Amino acid sequence: MSVERVKDLTKQINQLNHEYYMLDSPTVSDAVYDSLLHELIAIEEQYPELKLANSPTVRVGGAVLAGFNKFTHSSPMLSLGNAFNAGDLRDFDARIRKLLTTEFTYFVELKIDGLAVTLHYDGGQFVTGATRGDGVIGEDITENLKTIKTIPLVIDENRSLEVRGEVYMAKAVFEKLNAERAAREEPLFANPRNVAAGSLRQLDSKIAASRKLAMFSYAFVNAKELGQNTQAESLAKLSALGFSVNDISKTCKSIDEVIGFVEEWQARRDDLPYEIDGIVIKVNELAMRDDLGNTAKSPRWAVAYKFPASEVVTTLEDIIFTVGRTGMITPNAVLKPAQVAGTTVGRATLHNIDYITSRDIRVGDEVIIRKAGDIIPEVVAPLENLRKADVIPFEMITNCPECDEELVRPVGEVDHYCLNDECPEKIMTGLIHFASRTAMNIDGLGDKIVRQLYAEGLLKRSSDIYSLTKEQLLPLERMADKKTQKLIDAISASKNQPLDKLLFGLGIRHVGAKVASTLAKEFKSMTVLSEVTVDELLVVPEIGEKIAVSIVQYYAEEKNRQLIDELTKHGLKMEIDPKTGVTKDSAFTNKTVVLTGTLTMPRTEVKQLLEVAGANVTNSISKKTDFLIAGEDAGSKLTKAESLGIAVLTEKEFMEIFG
């Protein structure tokens, strides 16, 4: 294990701690921070001799700003240990059961993504409030906390007591604040947590008051002195005294119940009016917490389940380029494989040269990766503090990686293109797209077969597909009689695909599945569409100038008109069928649909089918959802859909609706 890697991680995490605790301006997400910290912990556990004196693993984190008075906590505000999956939770449960000899319950609560604070009351009056700081010494922010309306200034309790909670900003408040800043052309805030923390660190309490912060209280420090025996009783007492308490919580008799709660709210987190980043699990009985005690950093009786990271850190090992069906060149990151949102990612999109250069992404960098929309992996940014001296800036290639033709970047566009119509990769990706499920749906004519037929000289353009014979296919490798006949039948059946599928399959630049459907509905005929002008196209909803120009240019080229003539002679549908065409609404038109579980079809294809059918595809289940399409291992979304009475379709039932 590299000593340099340990030094780099230590330096980076300490810098991130400074940004988070001192400046209230974190430059990475919690998930990225956790990824770095857990890598360092793993190295130190395996190689303890490499641990540095200033390692961030020896402290809870944070310090006090010079502008506020220091405040020493009466009892440490310890951080919680983390769990990342059901196995971790079962391990936590096993540790508890080894230490406790009597029955107990768990209390589970949402982990609010905000700033932890503590409040002191004396004689019923709010006297002092402070941040967590490093867990032992925080900052006195009493005047700012007084501006938060969910913190009572007077309570009906004469004894001294201390209340702890989480200050946060609601999503709606955050969105309004950013809209106002945008109108004033001010930089936008990154997320609600940053704003909440930054607002509490303002020396002028008027700023904190203007931010409309809120606080959920979750604990008394001296709960047993007040007569509470459980966490549930503590929350009830807090609520009775006028504190705001989050009502989404549950007392669980088993770890299985805990896991069920975690799965439910992991799926429903986007429906909440505030941000959460996990679930907190605590032993409910306060007396048993005393028996369990604490480690140097964390209580043994509690753990924080962190939702699967949508952002992680890994190494960018190379940048390669692919050629699309329109000739568009896409840079792709080759990554050291990493787990992102539950799957292993080794490749990710880099979009285009502007995306790379604006972020200064370089081969050899440690980079943050995430799944855009929880589906497509992408590189977010490099961690420049970890960059090695020999890492060089990115330079865009000038020639096509497949045919060596010089690339062109059209004026006003961010992408580079290979304009060579004879480029092998451009031809093959175009043929693969034409035969795909969301276009002509030719079952059996996938990537490998297309490339094999191209190599044999049997395919050059999409019209060649309809000239293929069984005699030509049988001699080829892996083409047995039954498989060959099935492909011939699929090619014949594809002639009945509606006009919008053919339009999409042609691969006209900027014409996706939804635009193809719009064009078919509007013009109803390939002949009519081939003669329209840019002005005629611009009056059609969803058709902008870029799309309109691309369509007109496509039909202006003689080779494209010849292709359409050839496809017409082969019997493909060039007009909308009044009985079965796209003008008829589907069962999914104007319906909200959610996908869950493992599907045999790629999710992107299912989503395209639904969008063409007029559906709105979303990620989370709610009362507004009309259909849930459930694959294998559907999990909590299926449970919630059933509880709400939402129609559930298997993948087979969904495909039967589409014929």
C-alpha cells in the first residue's frame, strides 16, 4: 500500500473537514466524503504503521470559528457509526444482543440532512444554544437560534434541561431562495444543508432570520431525570413542551422491522418536504443505553444507516471515444471499477469536450462519479487536491477513432462529428439503432449479428436488411436453421412497424423517439414530411430550429431519398395506419408510471416506449402514480404501490399491452 496514497487522503479529508466545519462551504457531497474516509480507515486498519499523527480518523471533526465564543458541551455530541446495507444492520443487532441479556426494542427515525445543535433551558427560559463543533467544544450561536420559530423561547419546565436537534431548511424555502438569487444574478446555493449551516454561522442574526430555518428536536440530554424511560417517551415529552418533533418514526421489535422501515423511506425520500440522507437506529430503552455505553467516538447503542451513495470517488484510467449513428463523437471515461448506487461502474460518459475542459478533467485524476437520474453513470468533477504532478490536461482528438476522417464541430454546437458516410462504426451503429426494440424491433438483429453481417459484406444500409435471405445467413457462424428462420420472420414482421418507429429508426440527427412520434402525428406521411420547410416544422409543438433544420437537411440529400424509396419498395409503412397508427391514445397516455426491480429489457428502452406512448415516467411512488411496472426483486416500491392501490404490471403484462 502506497504511503503517498495515505498522505494524499489525509490531506484531502482534512481540507474537506475545514471546508465543512470551518467555512460551511463543502466542495463535495457527504457520499464523496464518506468514500474517501472509508478508504483511509480500511488502509489504516490493514496497515496501522502508515497512520499519520494528523489523520482525520482520530477525531470526530470540526473546530470553532473565531467570530463566535467557544462553548463546552456538558456531555459530548458524539458522531454515530455508519451502516450501508442490511448486512451492516444485522451485524449491529448481533453486537447489541451479545451485550444485552434482556429484551429490548429499536426506535428508528429519519436522519435529517442539516446541522446538529444543542439548546440549554434554565427556569423555562432558552438561555444558550451551540453547534456540535468537534463534539466537545462548539460555537455559541444563541442569537441566531432565537430566530428559528420552531425553537421555543419559553417552555413549561422549571428544571434545567438540554435539548438536541437538527436545524434544516425546507426544500420549498431553498428553491425560493435560489430563485431570488438567480433573479439578482447572484451565485446559487448548492443544497439546503449548506444554507442552513451557513445561516447559523452569520454574525448578523438578521440574515439567519431571513432564511426561514426550522429545527426537529430529537433528544433530551438528561431524559431520565425528566422521567422518560424510552426514546419514544422523550419525543412525546419534547412535543408536549412545544418542540417540533419529526412524526415519521417507529418502535421496532426486530432488526427485520428496522430494515423494512429503512427500505420504505429510502424509496420515499424524494416525497418529503426536506432532505434526509439516511435513517437513525437507536436502542429505545434509555437504561439499556447506559449498559451499552460509548466508544471514544460513537455510542454503541445507535447507528446511522446511510443511503447508498449516488456519488463516489474512483480513478479515471483513460478516455476513449465512440462513434454514434449520426457520426457524433462521445468521450467516455474508463474507470477503476467502483460501486455506485448498488451497481459496479467501470465506464461513464464525459458528454463532450466543453464538459471536460470546463471541469479540467484529466486521465489519472481521482474523480467523483454518479448516476445521472440513477441510471447513466457520469463523471462529475476531479479532486484537484489529489492530482499528481505528471497528470496532463485533456486534448480533444482531431480525427475519427474508426476511419481517421477529420472531425468537424458545427458552429454553435458542443459536439464533434465524423462526416464520413463510409465510416464503418457510424454505419454499424446506425444499423444497430434501426433494428433496436424502440425502432424497427427486429428481434435477433443485435450488435454482434449486425457487425458480423457488415463484415461479411451483407449489410451496408438499412434497406439491405430486407434483402437478406436464409441462404445467405445459414453459412455464417452461430446461425443455425432455427435461429436463421426466426431472424427472417422478425425482419418480415418489422415491416408492420408504425411510421413513428421508422422515423426514429432512420437516425435523423436530433430526432428522438418522442419527436418522431410528434412528426408522425402531425404529418401522417413520409412523403408529406419529406417536402416540408423549416417554417412549417417550427409551428409544430416540441420542434425547435435545430431539429427543423436537421430534418430538412436529411430529406434534401439524394442518398437518403433513395433509401426511403428502397424501404418503400420493401413494403415498410410510410403512412399512419388509421386503425393502428400512432394517432390513437394508448393505455399509458397522460399516465404516471414508475419502473422497479430487474427487467429483461434495458430500462432506457422501456422508458422510451412509455414516453412515446404518452406516459410520464418518474422514479418515486406516490398517490399520483397510475402504474408500477415491476421486474424481479421489486422490493419496497411494490409494497408501497400495493398499499396505495396502484395498478401493478409485470414486464410480460406491460409488453402484451404493446403487442
